Amino acid sequence: MKNLAPFVLLILLLPACNKKTRDVAWERTYGAGEANYVKVTSDSGLIACGMSAGKPYLIRLDRNKKTKIDLSPELSGRFTSSFYDTSGYIVAGSSGGKMLLMRYSITGKKLWEKTLNPGFTIDRTQLIQIGSNNYLAVGSADPDTIYSGQTGIAFISVDSTGQVLKEQNYLNGFFLTANEASVDNSGNIYLALTRREAGAEPRASVARFNNSFQKIWETELANNPAFGAAALAVIDEGGGNLFIGGRTELPQDGGGTINNSFVASVSVSGALNWKKYPEIANSAAALLITSAGELTVLNSNCYFLNKLDNASGSDGGRTRMFDECDPKTTDAFAFDFDEDINGDLVVAGSLNGSFYLAVKSL
């Protein structure tokens, strides 16, 4: 009877294992946590970061998905953005409500660490390269978190040695966050913003700042006073338009509201071109223009992928990563993605509460 125990256990586990079959070319988890950022590297590997076991976590894989290096400092918090080149790694995130910036050598030796306090809570920081050895760090609170104190956006530029070149805070309104930032070839900075005034629902917008961190314009994308919204992603198409993704509440049959992902196209002068709602009970977590020039949307819940026409926003089809997945009850949450040299998508997020990376072929 003892020899039957493993067999019985396997039979009991099979329904759970088959419940959510993943249609992916490769996948792996790296401890309890979540992957917030992923980027395909110049050597056809990938670099990803987020949180694992309650600490900031960075991992680089080679083109065969073998671990080249993984780093996790003895701090609470998370990494939310990173850069890698032949000289090493620069990573950004948050720890204890402050902006965290760190630099590692190519072998993983810590070269410097900075924790910066702008006077308000920082939950996430995005790095933008603004020169061969200079970086802009844009930090703010998370749009899903409610704070009683002041919130705002911290712009801090540093060089590769960790020297702070310029810093400026942008404070405007009761609650303000920038979940993602993008920059164009002229140095203009575009932010996916979420605003909330006291006693009101949050609103989604996109704003353009110049390279001196001065706001040029801001366009509201979802501002119905009865329904909340958040802007989560922004990319520059490179042809005179931006794409912004996020979520907004919409009324549902029988009363109440439900979150829906939205994607909008806005000109670089701030004019709204179109806005679409590709997925019910979801959020547009990340956007990508593929090598084929197609606008692709990664939805957070269940990792649903949508293609939208760049000019009109019309539906170009949906791809699933899971055979069975209900976005209303899922434990599969996506945060970022990129395209590899084969035209496949590398996705990052969490699955069953674990730091999760996968490759999905379209």
C-alpha cells in the first residue's frame, strides 16, 4: 500500500495541473513574487526584474534561457526597471517608500547604491536612457495605492557613476502618479498619469513634459466623475502619435461597474485620435509596437494579448496564453512584455504568486 501513495497523489494532482494549460514555448518561475519588467537584450537573452521573497530581484538569461546572473540585495522592496550593457547593470525601483537606484558590474558586484527621498512615497521607478552614460529616473506612487499624504512625480537624472545631475519634483493635485514614462527623439517625456481629487474617483490622462521637466500639455482620457480610471502604459509610435493603455470602470448589466482595459491614440500635440476597450474585466498593462509595426496590447488578467489597428484602433484579433482563465478570478497577472529576435513575445508577471517569465509565440 505504501507504494501506491505516490501514484494516488499524482492522480489527485492531474486535474489541477490540467486546469490551466499554458500555450507557451517556454516558461519558468523564480520564487514567490512578481516580475514587473522584462527586456530582450542585444545578445538575444533577456533581463527581468521585480520582487522575489519580498526583496528586489534582477535576473539575466542567455539566449538559451540559462541564468547568467541573478541579484537580490538585502532590502525590502522591488526593482521595476533596468538597463544592461557590456559594462554592467543599472536598476531602479523602491524600498521603504523611497526611490532605489543601484549599479552592478557585469559580474554582479555592487558598485553603488542610492536611496532618494523626494518627500513623498515612491512605489515604482522607471529608467529612461537620455545619453550614452546618463539616465532619467521617473518615480511615483502606485496608482492602485491610497495615501493620505502628498503624492507626486520625482524626476532625477543620474550618470553611470551614481552622481545626481538634476532633480525636480512635480506636485499637482491631491493624488498624482505616473505608472510609465516614454521619451521621443527630441527628449520630450510622456507620462501615463492617474489623478484623484479628494472625494472623487481617479482619472486617467497622458501628459507631455520637455527635457527640463516642465509640463507642456495634458490630455484626459477617462474623466467621468461616476467611474474610476487609471493610465498604466504609454509608448511613442515614432510617427507623430502616442498610444496609452490602462483601465476604466464601465457600467455592467444588472447594476454596478466592471473594470475594462482601454487603449487610446493621442497625437504628440495632445489631440485624441481614438479610444477602444479591448477586454472586459481587465487592464491594459503594457503596449508594444512589434517589428511588423503592429500595436499589441498585454492585458494584466490572464495575459490576454490583443492586436489593434494603429490608425483606427479596430480589432485585429486576440491571443490567449491559457486554455482556461477567467480574468475575474485569476491568479495570473501580467505586467510587461517585449519581442525577441524570432518575433515571439517574452512576457513577465506573476502566476500563483510567483515571479513568472514566459515566451509566447504568435
